[in-house]
Amino acid sequence: MTTSIGMKTEIGEEAIILASDTQLSSLDATEKSSFLKIVYGDFWAITQVGVYDNNMKSFYNKLRNPSDKRYKDFSKEKLIRMVNKAIERKRFFEIDQLNAESIKDGIKVDDLAQFIMAINNPKIDLFHIDIFGNLKSLSSDENYFVLGGGKEKVERYLEENIEGGSIDSSNIDLDKATRLCWNSLKYALKKPNSDIFSGWPIDIAVIKKDKIKSYGEMIKEAHEETDKNLLDKIIKDQMIIKDQIT
């Protein structure tokens, strides 16, 4: 199912944080791998929850590589028009179509794709895109959307730290928003009782007025480096033990 969050700043620099786990689960719950789920373009960034079936795989490939020659009826220009039309009409028709195809293939309604999308043109905005492709903006008393299997745990963390904690909901700047998104996902992915379809490492992107920056690859590389260093430490420790015995 995965877990994703999008949060908008309330003070300071206007920005949106998108964060997601990176565990990719197929229809077979035993088949899992790591996958950066935040995709972005010149003025938009999007992350998905739901089963990653063949329809979703094709859709994500188009978003990532709109100029791929395999997609003869697609291009970067068509992708820009598609996203702009969805924002203008508050309806992402292609997502509705995508889920309709998934239903035909036997995907259950609860497993259909939903999205969180952030844009910085014509203004910074954050949307929840439901299974029918409808775009919903934040209401006046909201500053984040949470989707996926870890939703309950993420919201519990945010409520404890914003509503019942030391952070004022009207005082969330870029630093606080980044920390809240990161730490709430970290809390949701902590075992026991974490969502079995969500997993480390975390993917994160920052959407500002003048740019969109993704940190997913950097986080993934750091995670892999940590694993390597830990493995080297274990092997070194075993060599020390071996020398002591001999």
C-alpha cells in the first residue's frame, strides 16, 4: 500500500514537502523491492499509494521518461498539457482511466491508486488525487495530506507533536515541515505494527516557488553506504574474534 505525506509550510518561505516510503509491493505480498515513488517535472511533483501493477508501472514510466521512444503517442509537451489540464479542471482524467483498467484486471477498490501532488505554478499548491482522479486542495484549517497503510500512525505522530506538542500548527516553517514529514514516516515505519507494504529508506522532495529538488537518490545512497559500513564492521569484528580464538 505504501505511505506518503505532503505538507505545506505556514510561515517563512512558501514550500511543500513530499515524503514517501520506498518499498515497492506487487500483488504478491512476498515480492518486495525498493523504488523511489516521488516523480517530478518542471513545475509538479507527485507520489502514489496503492498496488503497483502493470498499469501503474506504465503510467510512472511515462511520467519519468515522457520522451521515451516506446511511447509514440506521448511526449514532454503532452505531459505538461496533461498536468495543466488536470489542475485547471480539478480532475486528472488519466488517473481515473488508469484505475478503471486496474479494476478490469481484478484490483480491489481499496488497492487502487491515489496520489499526492504538489505544484509551484501558477502558485504553490498541494492536492490529494482520489481513485477517480478528482483533485482536492487543502482546506483553510489543513496543511497536510497523508495516504496509505501507515496513515493512522503518521497522523497520530503529527497530532501528538502539533496539536498536543510544542509545535504550533500556524508556525510550521520549512525546517519544521521537513522534520515532521521525515519523523512521522520514520515513526510509521517503525516495527512492530508497521504497515507490511511500507519500508525504508524514505524518499523526499522539496517544492519551492523557483525549483523542485528531490533527495531520494541521495538518501538511498546514504542508506546503502550505511549498510555497507555496517557489514564491514560485522566482518571486521568476526576477524577479531577469529584471531582471539586462534
